[in-house]
Amino acid sequence: MTASDSAFDPPGTRAELEEGTAFTPRFDRDGLVACIAVDAHDGRVLMLAHMNAESLARTIETGEAWYWSRSRQELWHKGATSGQIQRIVEMRVDCDQDALLIRVEVDGDGGCCHTGRRACFYRSVVRSAEGGVALKAASP
């Protein structure tokens, strides 16, 4: 399924995108839209992933997060193997409908990152006194 043959209408005018009531996601040239998942209870950013038209439609249909794996080039039902199913509490779209924000409750151990951490954003980018840049463990 591509964005052109999806259940989603093509984006309209700028005014329709920004002020209208029609959900017309703007997929990029690869047929993807960025999606940020945050914890529905404490607002912590858990992960950033991408959805294509099919994974977005499945997410809406099932109430659980489905993504498009760019590395594996396949649909990915978050938590299908780990038990960390992301149940959608709320879905929002940004002003020009090219990014999504989902508030989720996470099943299983509540984790999200494939490294075993709760969230994928576990390091801070810091500038050293010498002007270099390094990664440092972020506070939980």
C-alpha cells in the first residue's frame, strides 16, 4: 500500500491542512510520516518512528501502534515480540499534517527501546570545554 492508494485523502490547501477538520496526512517522498510516542501518564518522550499509510491505517483500526521499519522494510507491530504493546490513548497531528504525536500506554514491562531501556532518548548531547561534542547518560 502506498500513500496514493491509501484510505487517506490527499492533502488539501494550506488553509485546509492547518485549520480544517479533514485528516489528510502528508507522507514524505518515501511514503512516511514521523511519529513521536509519549507516555500517556507522565508525558515522557519514548521514541520516534515512522508510519506509512498502511501502518497508520492499522494503528487507527486496532488502537495499537504499528510502524514502518525503515531498516527491515516491513510493517512492525510495536511489542508483538517483546510484549511492549503501545495502546493509543490519543493521536495528534501537527499543523501541516506531516508529523504525528501519539500518547500511549505501554504493556509488558513498560519499556520501549530495543536496548532494554524505557525510552530511546537516554543520552544527552553535550559540548565540552574544548568545543567537542560527546554523549552523556541523561537523567531518568
